Amino acid sequence: MKEWTQKEKELVRKYETKKKPAQKTFQQRKEMYLKQTDRNYKDGDRN
């Protein structure tokens, strides 16, 4: 495997740190959506 230069390592680190929160926010939005739909179904409002 090739050796990474310092500049390449910084770019990879920057990309990885930006990528992780986006994945987390999607997961949080999905959970909130599921909680909201569950609440609606429990209330009897299916439309």
C-alpha cells in the first residue's frame, strides 16, 4: 500500500470528520420520523 503524504492525511481526516455528522443527523431524523408516525398511529389518526 502506498505511503500517504501529510497533505493527503489532512484531506482524508477533514473528509472523514465532515462525513460522520451527516450520517448521524440522517439517523436522528429517521428516528424522529418513526417516533412521530408511531405517535400518530397510537392517536388513531391514520390519514
